[in-house]
Amino acid sequence: MALLSKKDANLIKDPLADNNPITIQVLGICSALAITAELKASVVMAISVLFVLGIGNVVISLMRNIIPSKIRIIVQLIVVATLVIIVDQVLKAFAYELSKTLSVFVGLIITNCIIMGRFEAFALGNGPWRSFLDGIGNSLGYGIILVIVGFFRELLGSGTLFGIPVLGNPINKTGLYALGYENNGFMIIPPAALIVVGIIIWVQRSKNKALIEDN
Amino acid sequence: MSDKRLTFKKRLHILKHHYRDKKMAPAFNAIHTFLFSPDDTTHSGAHVRGADDLKRTMNMVIMALLPVLLFSMFNAGYQYYAAIDAANNVSREFSLWDTFLTWDNFWIGIIKVLPLVVVSYGVGLLVEFIFAIIKGHEVEEGYLVTGMLVPLIVPIDTPLWMLAVAVVFGVVIGKEVFGGTGMNILNPALTIRAFLFFAYPTWMSGDKVWVYQAVERTGTADAISGETVLGALAQNNLAELNYSVSDMFFGFIPGSVGETSTFLILLGGLFLIYSKIASWRIMLSAVIGSLVMGLIFNLVVDMGVISEASNFYGLMSFEYWKHLLVGGLAFGIVYMATDPVTGSQTNKGKWIYGFLIGFMSVMIRVFNPAYPEGVFLAILLMNVFAPTIDHYVVKANINKRLKRFKNATILPKDSDSKAEELKAETV
């Protein structure tokens, strides 16, 4: 028994690859550049967006027939803001250090184009179950890019993964560092994220030529 | 004709046809055409082929760079022995033949500078070949100059693997993603330099990296160091600065491998101007720009606004024209700013582009707290703005002409007297 019908499954599958919010629609770039210097922050950001977009999409979808069209953006903002404040408070209570790392970017989930985009484009016109799947799919698509970028930036920039040294100790010169290897300071600064995202887009488009726009 | 009577050239042509349409063709052709002119003929239309094709142009720049490279190899050794003497408090007299142009000095150049050149060319051309084979076009000559520039603009103690990583980054991200030679927005050599600077700042600045072995000797009894002129100025160490103006001009100072000798760079620049490879407009306006900015800083110091305790005092009080003698300014202006691909194309644009490069180089040099040099940043910045400058120059020209056209009074056409006469005759 298939858990999801094929149509529903595509709601989750598409944003992961061929309709990825970051690499194809180029939304949510701001946070992707800002917080991906560490893998941990990337994962937490991905989970936060998963929570906000998953629940937000359902809420908007449930209210879609009673929201007056003229004030729908304000209603959407209130829903996102409520959810983001919950995320923010939970992080502050249980992962204070991490919430400091993410700083303002948790709050800025409100302005993440992916979220408002999905509310407008999908949740306002579809039922709660499909909206939920769409929210999950898009935030997973967003999260997977964040994790890939975070992985490379932390590995090459700091020589760690989730804060655990994997390439040896740069101060005591063990592991790779004994051979003269050094961390790449460029990967820690945000422009590196732009380049890593660019390389992902490059790889994705050369694998799937259909994604290349004609000029 | 038997095989034996074929010339080497002919054999290569035959091999070339053999490899045609194979995947390896671009790689083979690149080596083939490096030695001989290809036997291709133009297939459509009438064309005039200039002798100064891309390869010749590149070779001219390489020729302008060779004296600088040779000088840098001697200077590598000279700075090394000078630093050792300085550490042992041995006084040292400079003499061109006895202390500078010696085999000892040259040997250090061979073991330190040549590997940089080899790695730069090896890795860069490998990337070019791979891309040419994947994309199925001919290998482009663009890397010939870049590969020579790169070793000349890095500190001598740059680890080779770092250079290799940076070259891969610079060629792929700086050039190939935009479509290869001629399509790049940023100068690839400077992209490589900027990558090294941001990725491994400890290897690109400080007083250790400019002299062979200074990094290895840190903390030992034999420790040596060689602070660049700009480095000393940035720390307000005016007293320690004991290089004369002629030292700075001829290049007997520590610095990136090939940037020290303003004299040879000047000769190279004149050669490039004479052979019409590089734009004199860019060079001249960049020199003017740097002098103007230097004068402004000198003026600020003269007005007494900046106290001697200020972090910027050393660099701001540096005589304005000396900025051209130290650091990479001269090298950048002559060999980097004049890159025809990334620079401005219009004549007026070249003046603006060059002026801003000189102006900003000195400005960044003085105000950059982390690193007392700004030439590569200024040139990269202006590379980005070059198309914008050109756009407005062209637009201004169009507007000027439109205005002229609108204001022109169109006189009623005089009757054509000749035609009238003819008419009269026929009638």
C-alpha cells in the first residue's frame, strides 16, 4: 500500500530536486548565506523552517476560505510570526548558545520568501493535507541545500563537523594538519556560501539539462 | 612520398586529422598549435588574418614579464641573505655584482620561484585542458599570461598546495564558469590572489612570508624576518625603514615575488605600450589616480588633522609618489589593470577606470587595517564596474549626438546646380 498517492508524493519529491526553492526558485538565499558556516546551525535552521512552514501551511490552508483576500498578507504574517516566536523561544530556552549563533536569522524566518511564497502559491488554494505535504517538501528542499552548504563550509573552513574535529587538531598539528594542511578562511565568510550554492546549481543543471533556461 | 621524408610539422598535421572529432582533439591541438601555425583554412567568407592573434599577444606579455621573473629570482636569494645578515647584525654593503647577481641568490630563486611557476602553469593548464575536452572546444591561450602572473604576485613562501587550490578556484570560478577566456568578469590572476588572501591570510601578510625560510625559522635561534615597506609603515615603524628610494625603485626590497622592481616593470610597461598590447590610457590615468590620492593624504597630514599616534599616520605621511615604488601598485597598473578582457573598452572609460584603480589602490592601502595593500582589491572592484563605466560612456556619446542632431538646423536643400545644368542641356 502506497502511503502517498503519486500526486501527493510529488509534492514532497519535486522541491527536493527539480523545483528546489533555493537552487531553482532562488528563494531564501539570505539565510542560506548567513548561517551556513556551521553544520549545526544549518540543521537547526532547516528544522525551524520545517516546523514553521509545515504548520503554517496547514493553518493557512484551514483558514483559506475565511481569510478576506484584501488582508491575506497580514493574516499570513501573523501566522508566521506566531510560529517563529515559538521557535525562537524554544531555542532560547533549550539551546541558548545556538540561538545566539543564529541571532537575528531565526526572527528573519518571517521574511523568508519561501514561506510567504508557499502560503500564497499553495496553501491558499489547496486542502490541509496537501498543503502540509507541500510545506514539508519545500522546507526539506531548503534544508537539504543548507545542510550541503553547511557541510562543505564547516569541513573546509573549520575542519570540523557539528563542532567535532574531523581533520585533526590545527593547534597541535595532528591529522591532516601535520602534513601542512590549513583551514580555508574563505569558507567561513558568507561570499563562500554564494559560491558553494552556485556550484550546486551548476552541478544540478548540468545533470538535468531541462532546467537550463533558453536565452 | 614515403613516411620518412615527411617533416615533423607534416606528421603533426596528419596526426591532427587522425584525432579530429575525437574527445582528445582539443588537447592535441593545443600542443600542436603551440609549436606551429595550424593548417586550417577559413571556410566561409573572406577574412583578413592578423599576425597578432591571441597567442602572439599573450607571448608579448610573457616577454614583458620575463625580466621581472629573472629579477625576482635573484631578489629571492638577496632578501634571504640580507635577512640573515640583519639577524646577525652584520652590516652589508650593496653591490650589484657581488651581492645581488650571484649564483647563490639565483639558486634560491630556482628552488623557490620556479616551483611556483611550474605549479601555476601545471595546475592551470590541466584545468583548461579538462574544460576544453569536456566542452569540446579548443584550448584557449588565456592561461598563458595568467599562469605567469600568478607566481609573481604571491609571497615567496606560499605553500605549493595552497597555490594549486587557489589556481583551481581562480580558473574555474573566475573564468570557466563565465565561458572561458574572453568572457570573464574578473581578472583570473587577481581572483587567485584574492582567494589566497581571504583563505589563508596568515600566509599572505605579516613580516615572515616575504623571505625564504622565514616562516620555518620562526621561534628558533636563527629566526629571520623581512618586513615589507608597507608593512612597516602600517605599524608606524618609520625608524626601522632603511630602504633608500633607489632600493625601492630598482626593487631590492622584500615583497611579493615579482612586484618589487618598479624599474623593470616600467620597462615592461613601455614595451607593452610600444607594441600596442596594453593601453597607455589606463596606465597613465592609474598613475595619476594614485598620485592624487597620495597628495590628498599628504595634505591631510600637513594640515595636522592626523596625530602621529594615529594608526594611519605612517601610511598617510608617506610621500605621495613613493606609493608607486612600493608594494604591488606598479605591477598591478602595468600588467593587471590593462587586461583587455576585464578592463574598460572605450577610451573615455579607460581614463575613468584607470584613475579609479590608482585612486582606490592607495585609499585601500592606507585604510585597510588588516593588510596594508589594496591594489588587487581595487582592480577587482573596478573590473566589476568596467562594463558599467563603458555603458555610461557609450550612452553619453549617444545623448551628445542626439542633442547635436536635434539642435541642428536643417537648411532647405540647395538646388543642385549641376543637375539643373544637365536638365537645361537635355531640354
